[in-house]
Amino acid sequence: MTDPEPKVANPRRADLERLRSDLSKEVDALKKALQGPTEEIGGSEVWVGKNARAWHRELEGRHKRLGEQVDKLLPIVDAAIRAEPEKVSASEARSYHKAI
């Protein structure tokens, strides 16, 4: 018995692949987003003193955590792509387009 509905490219998978492509271009910038302010506040030219050191420690921790979280993004998207079939029924594709 043949499948009555033709299979088409999975639009959700295509969207995830575009997301991955766009994200991969931004990963380095995202990881370095707090690097400049962290270095500036940690130096001796922008701000000095007890409060400056406290802010520097806070920013340093946030910079590290941001990098750790960004490192998790591509593997999450890759897993989502692998979980999607390459082809879906035409009705599934239409339903996806209506939902977004």
C-alpha cells in the first residue's frame, strides 16, 4: 500500500538548520559580550576601589557563565535537528506553517 500523501521537506528542520547557521555566526560574539566591560572595570583606568573590585568579580562570573551557556546552544540545536525527520507529510508541513 502506498502512502496517499506525498512527503515534503520538513519545514521545522529547515528552520532549525537556519537557526544553527545564524547562531554559529554569532557564538564568538556572544561569548565575548561581557569581556570588554569586565576587563575595563577590572583595570585601573575606568574605575578603581572596593566597589569597582566587587563589580569586576560580578562581571567576571557573569562573563564565565555566559560563555558556558553559549557553549551549550549549538549542541542543543544539533540535537533538535537530529530529532526531526528530513521529510514529513504535506499536511504536517502545512500545520507547521500555520502554527508559526
